[in-house]
Amino acid sequence: MRVLRDIGKESCTVQIAGSGVTENEFRRLISLNQPVIFRGYASTYDCVTKWSSLDYLLSAALDEERALELRKYKVFQGIKSGKLGLTSGTSQRVKMTLNEFLQSNSYDYLLGIHDIDSFCPVQIHRRDTCGIVPPLSQDIPDVIPLVNWFGRYFGERFGIKEAKCDHQQFFCAKKYCYTDMHYDSYYNIYFCAVGNRKWTLAPPEASLWLQATPGTYCNRSDTIPHLGVFGQNKWVREFPFMEIDLNPGDVLFVPSFWWHLVQNIPSSSAGITIAFNFLFSPPIDDHFRELETAQMVVESRIKKRQQLLVATRKSRKRDSIHDEDHSEILPKRSQIPKPVVQQAGTLKPYTRWSIDEERYMLAMIDQYWGDWKGLLKEGTNRFHPSRDSRQLL
């Protein structure tokens, strides 16, 4: 049996390429399903050369505030001693404009992501004023070969014409801080624009030891490797975490389900650090969306089996007392509530039950994920592929 230390030695490697990488070399590297650094790939982009000036950022933020007054972003206070990272929920957070954040003395970290009441500074949104593009997004090229290459590769791998970026995120820190250790179900193409970013990574195989609540579908960990904090699992101390330093212009590719913690180290000149990314989600979610949510299907199946178990126990007890037909005690198939799915805006009962349904779902998972098992609930009402939850099926 492999031990945690052996898993780390086998999996904790990073591939390194230069700024002149070709598409064929890019495909070869990402096919290894390991992190890849593209050194200096974006060093000539405006987002790298211009954003290092705090005056430029303040000017762009002021223009945005005047033209797009609805835009508010999630910002966080610094980390107090002994607490987990900024995104763990232990840090106070509020909403404010980019201009307010840059001039604030109380909040140190901005997470730009499209949400119900927040935005991403480098991505346009349907709620924006018609025809106005966020100022900072104009500093990112419309065509980035690295991102387009991955879209084509991703599409070929999953049998779709060409994969499109799901969404972007924007990260800005004015002081040294760090996120919590976590993983995402997305493929991540991450650009370091200003300052330095230090990544600490671990492969998906380490989930059993890193999860804050082992055996669940939690994608968060209470481990802080660079501070020597390893939660309740003492074996994590033995794991050889992989550390990656990103400088302005570097690009990092991170496969889905890789654990990571990111330290933000502001530049000495601008006193700030900025990064942004492009995220791609596996199309396996589209198949489960046909069932409304996989959670509903799983819960319905569990409920059905519980009903049958209870009925069977009752029937056995009754059969031991009365020698008569007890089939009426068992619920008929037509009496068991069926899950409801939404298709083309209409609700209708999902009629494929039991073995047909299970074969379909397992086939979809096996087709796209191989030995990755089951579904993972990631803080929403949707499930995502994961390696430890097929037992729910």
C-alpha cells in the first residue's frame, strides 16, 4: 500500500516552460495532468507593465466608479494570528468599489468574481451599463494563445467543438496575506500580474488527509503548511508539499481538484499584488444538469431504498405472525415519488429509475473521469465529480 509520503514523491512535480512555448508542447505538458509554469509568458502584456503603478490603478478605479456605479467587490480584512486564510470565512468581509478598496486602510484583499451582488474587474457583465467595458479588462489581450489552445485541447478531450472559459476571477492584495488550503473543480489558468504569488500545492490523492472533515465532500482544509499547522491529521506533516513562486508575467496551469494555498507578497514599488485567471469547467456537469441536480436523484434513491427497507422489515414481522399475503405492505413502484427534472423551462417527472438511471450516471462519470468516483457537492445545490463519493450511488 502506498503511504502519503510516496504519493507526494510520485505526484508533487511541476513542469516548466518558457514564454516561447508552442501549441504542441503546451498540449504535451497539460496532458500530464500536473501543474505547469510558463515563465514570463505575459511579461509584455499591459496588465503587467501598467498595473505595477498604483497611480494608474487609482485612475482606472475612479473611472470605473463613475461609469459603472453598480460594481461592488468582495473585500476581506487581514488575517489575525492563528486563523486560517482569508477565504476560509474567518476574516470579515464587506462589499465596496475598487476605488474604495485601494484607498481603504482597513481591508487588505479583494476577490473579484461575478456573483449575485459582486463583479469581476476584468470581465464584463450583463448588469454593466450598455457598451461600457471595465477599464482594467482593456489591459488584457482579447486573444491569448495559451487560453485558446487549452479551449481547443479541452474541447477535443471531452468531445465538444471548443470549450469556452466559464468565468474569470481577479485577486488583489495590499498586504501580505494568504488564502486557505482548498481545491476547485475547475481547470485554472492563472496569470501573475503584479508582485509575487507563492503557491503551495498537493495532488488530489492527498484529499483523504487534507480534508477538514475526512470522508465528506469538503473542499477545504485546516492545514497551513507554511506555518506548520496541520490540523488533526498528524500524517500530513510527512507530506512533501510542492511550492511554486510566481513572478510578474508568469502563468500557472493548475488541473482540477489539486489542493492549493496562495500567499500574496506585494511588490516593493507598488505595495500591491494582483493576479487573475481563466477557469474551465468539465462538461460532466451538463449531463447531471439534465437530472435537475444529482443531489435530488441521490436523495430520492436513498429515500426509496429506506422506504423499501422499512416496508420489508414490517412485512417480515407481520409474516411471522400471520400467514397471509403481505405484498400490499410493500409500496408499489407507482407510489414512490419520482424526482422532477427541468427541461427546456418545463418540469416533468424523471421516469428512468433504478438500474437504467444508475448505469447512465456511472457511464457519464467513467467516460470523463475514469477512476474519479461519484459526485461532489461544492457549496451549491449542484454536484461535481469527485473521487470518493460513488458510494452514494
